[in-house]
Amino acid sequence: MKYRTTLCSKSGVYPIPIFTKPQSCGGECIFCPTESGFPKSYIANEDTLFAQSCEYSPRLQFSRFIQRLPKTLQDKPLPCEIIILGGSFLAHSKEYRQKFLNELYSCMSSHIGDFDMTDPWETSGYRPSIVTVESRPDQIDYAECKFMRKLGISRVELGVQHTSDKVLDFNCRGHNQTSVISATQLLKDEGFKVGYHIILGLPNATTDDDYAMLTDTLWRPEYSPDYIKIYPCILLKQPSYQPKLSKLYHSGKWSPQSESVTVSLLKALSEVMPHNVRISRIQRQFDGHSSYSGSRPGLRSRAGIAFPDIRSREIGQNLPATSIDSMDIANPLITKTDQDITVELLYQGNVLVALARVRFRSPCTLVLRELRVYGDATPVGFQGYVQGRGFGKMLLGIIENLCTAYEAETLFVNASFGARPFFRMHGFTSTSDGFLKKKINFCNNKQIGG
């Protein structure tokens, strides 16, 4: 059986996808593919077959991925992003979710080196620095946010699909924009990074609907995701995967969006999207021979669109010839929009070295939703071209100065287990609801412009 053989680490962490067992997400969407024996919205491919061969065990999936690492990196404290796939994670019972992550973290902790620390989930040989899950917007509430934070989850990708209720209703999505906006605002207030999944060319969506979504609605303050994945709606040739969509297609009531239209929409997006958003993916990973007409695989590279997003500006995508230090970094770029502040450390004008996202949680408190240093993932305690050179500490200092400038007394952080030692080193302590927090001493912080 053929599996993927490389793990890309240019964004500062090793991304490791782990699938949950097959489970209904609670929806009956027209467009969603379903194949027996595989998680909702997925069919048999090299990734899902890999997970199925492991019987969806998080321990076996993680262990097999780690075996693909170079021998020189195995059993070192590598920063990892665990991406939990398989439909909505929140559709599973709390007991399953707790057991699933306990097993995964225990596996990561079993590769411990010589670390004299107390909590193996924070100091294991492989560090879960970011833990990402998927969810429907209508499954997000305060209790779920608190539970996810205690599980070490730090990023949530919402299946928004479209920002038109007319389109969502026709496709039997089961939620509306009120759910999307409520989930987005609550997740940000509770310290999570927020991603959106968006689908172009859905049944009952016009090109104008898609254009309005990409160029206007998504970037209004009540939405404004940090990450976005864009999927042209695809009809697979096997009718049993999407029976309702197949019926619409063969009756002439819907057809896949042409590639030229999709490209024109993506170009329009590139002209207006904020620079602090990351387009994580364009297109689902379906074999081009398994679907009807529409966009063929490889659209992002084939379209040749210069997006101004984070992904195109990361230093991992624009590697310097030599190591960089603080003297190479320009003044921080600070952007404030509504309740959110983004701080960027830049190299040679527009190359992104590190980024932080801060949220006004209340007049007296800020929550740090993200602090990330880009470049090749480097084991904790080691120096790479970019990582391990103090940029995270520099960025945290800027954030604490921002707290002073805005007269905030407390800085909260929602951090996955592998990232917590960094914050503890800088004076943060645990709270009962899964946050780390630090009281800000105004006298010791130099104010910067508000």
C-alpha cells in the first residue's frame, strides 16, 4: 500500500494528520461524500486507508508517521501540529474525545528523552504544540470551549461552507449564519485560532454569491477567520458517495463550477483578502479521475495567483541563505481590527518570521490566541536558521507592552500542552478552566503606541 513519505515542516511545526473513527457529524448535506467504513466527508485514499489500516488508533497512526522522520530527528522534542480529521470532532462523545487524546498524548510521551520535568504531556519527546480539530458551527458553545481547552486543543476549523443562508438551506446544511457568527466570536473570546472551510460552486449558489462571500462577507468583523480552506464543489463519479448531488447533476439542475470561474474568483479574493490570513488549502485531495468536470487537481499552483496571505510570506517559503538574528528584523507590524490585534515580525520588508494574534476579551484582559515562529521546525533547545533564536520571546515582550498600552491587567493564553513550557518560563500560571495567565506589571513594561 502506498502512503505519503514526507512530512513538511516549513511552517514551524511538523503537521501530523490523525483520523478519528467513522461517525456521523449530525448533518445530511447534499454535497458531502460518504463511503462506508470511512469518516464522514472522506472516501478511500492513501490517507484514509492508512488510518483504516491502523483501525483508527491514534497511537498507531502517530507512531507510523513518526517512522517517516529522518533518523536524526527521531526521539527529539519536535514541535508538532496534531490535525484531527474525520468530520466534526465534537460530534463524538466526550468520553471518546478524552480517550482519543489521552492515547495520543501518552504515545507522544512514551518517547521521552532526558527531561527533568513534571508533566509528560508538556515535556514529551514529541511536543503537541498545536492541536487542531474540525467542528460544525452549531456544535460550539461555552461548555465545549472549556472542555476543548482542557484537552489541549488550540485551533478549531469550522465547516462554514457558505455565508449565504439561501445556499445553506438548499444544501441541507442544518445551520445558518447566526451559528457561524456566534461560534466564531465565542471561539476567539475563548482563545482559539479559527479556521473556515468554504465551498465554491455549491448547488443554488451563483457566481455572484461566491464573489460576495470571498470579497466582502468573510472579512467583516463578525467573521474574519485566521485560516481558510477553499474547496470547489466536486461530484465524484461513484453515485453512492453523493446520491443527492448526483441526482441534481444528471437532471441538469446543477453542474460543477468551471475552472476558469474558480480561478477568477480566487483572483478577486487575492485582491482584497487581509495579509494576516492563511489560505491553508485549495481543493480537496480527490483523484482527478474519480470526479466529473470542474477543477483538476493542482489548481493552486496552476492558477499562478500571487496571494498576499501568510503562507506566501512565511520565511519557510522564502528561506534565507544564512541564519537571522534580531538585528535583521524590522519594526513590528501591528494591525488592529475591531477586537483583534495582529503583530508580525518581518525580515527584508515582507517575509514573515513570527506572528501573534491578540483578542480583547474584556476591558481589563487580553487573550493571546496565537504566537508562532515560522521557518523549519527545530527541536526544542536547538537552534535553526530561524527557530530557537529568541523571536518568540521578542514577540511575547511586544504583546505584554500592548497590554500596558491598552491598560489590560491580565494576559490569558490558550496553549496546547507542547507550547505551555514556553509560557511557564515567562511567568504564566495555570487556571482552573484551561487557560494560562499572567498579571501584567505596568511599571516594568514600556508602553507603545495605542
